[in-house]
Amino acid sequence: MSEMPSPAVSSMASDLKRRVPSAIVLILLALGATWYGSFPFLLFWTVAALIVWYEWATVVRAEPRTTVIALGAIALAIAAVLLSLKMTLAACAVVAIGAAAGAFATNGSQEARIWSGSGLLYAAFVFIPAVLLREDAKFGFLAIIWLYAVVWLTDIAGYFCGRFIGGPKLAPVISPKKTWSGAIGGTVFGVVGGVMVATLANAGVAFMSIVIALLVSVFAQAGDIFESFVKRKFGKKDASGILPGHGGVMDRIDGFIAAALFALVIGLLHRGASAPATGLLQW
């Protein structure tokens, strides 16, 4: 007579059954948009940014909701158009103005205004760093694939290592399910994924490239914890219910937002604005 699966295994199987189909769809859309680049890539991540902005404003209860969300959405849309025209500084300026306008329009305390305005900056980080990296003529496509590999493997390995190994909690007050075993396992696999992509792309693997992959993996996990902190502060379990098994778009790409921003900064510091993806991958 076969043994019944443990409650933990049954719970994980049920969780995966809900997560996997929507995850596959998202991965295929992301890879397709990245392959085409240009307008499809910009559109994909701009839509993601708009949804994240809507979720953030909902989570922090920005009021009047319609006005605040509309102001932010207009600013993000204009910023996307300016990015398509290679007017990066103007796009960033529009986002900053939109954040200030949204904060000013928000009712309530100074803290409520800050949370509202900062949310638009957070939403802008969804697409601006990714678009700037993708535009690099030499390594733009590979830099985004590298980011996907590091972030996705960090997330997947962290999930399974945390479930199977368990152990001490990483941030019990903010995110009770996260463990040190998951964080370490996720980081190891994230680095391996980054090294594999760099090797296959002939971008070269040096000591610094391994260090960068490790730091990007850590930043991805920090982005996840930050988003958990925001939801816990405002008493929310998920940003929304738009993705079956995953919650909201913000729940799914919180790590990518932080990782892409950090990766862009590294690329800019290393090779400048003309080739940030090359600066990220070639050392």
C-alpha cells in the first residue's frame, strides 16, 4: 500500500499547479518581446509598469484613487514615448514630475503623499532600466537574457531550497516564508545561470562577472523583501489577483525591478550611457 504524500508535499504540488501555467505564459511573452526588441519590448515592459503602478496605488490606498492613478499612468505613457525617441533624460524628468504631481494630488498625511509619489518612481524602474540595457547594440539582448537567468533561477531555486531544506528564517517579521537556505540556494543557482549565459554568449567570464551575478541575485532577493515589506505595512497579502498562483504583477517582478536597476547602474559606471549592457557583461 503506497504512502500518502505529506501535507507539505501536497501543499507544494497544489501551489505549483496554480503557478506553473501562468509562469510559462509570462516567460514566453517576456522572451518573445526580448527577442524582437524595439517597440514590442518597450510595450511589454510599459504595460507591466502601468499594472505595477495601479497595484502600488491600490496597496497604499492612494486617494482620490482615479485621479492619482490617471496622473501616474499619463506620466509613464509619456515617458515610454520619450524613451522610444531616445530622450532618456526627458523621460526621467516626466516621471519625476508625475511623481510630484501624484503626491500633491494625494489626500491625507505627508506619509501618504510620499508613499503615493514613490510608487510612480518604483513603477518607472520596471521599464526604464530594462529598455536602456536592451538598446545596447552589442550585448543588449544578451544582457536581458542574462538578467532573466539570474533572477528567475534565484527565484526558482530559492523556492525549492526553502521548501525542501527549510531552516532559520531570513526575514521572519517581513516575509515569514523566506529562509536562509532559500536565499543561499537561490544565490548559488542565480550565479550559475549568469555564468552559463555569459559563457554561451562568449561575453567572457571573469572574477568580476561572477561577483556582479552574485550581487544582482542578492539585489533581486532584496527587491522581493522590499515588496513584502510594503504589502505587510498596508495589510495586503498580494498586490492583486491578476496572475493565478502568483498574486499581482508586482509580486512576480519585484526581484527583476531591483536587479535591472542595479545592473543598469553597474553597466553605466563601467562603460557609460552608450553601452551599459556591454559594461554589465564584459569585464
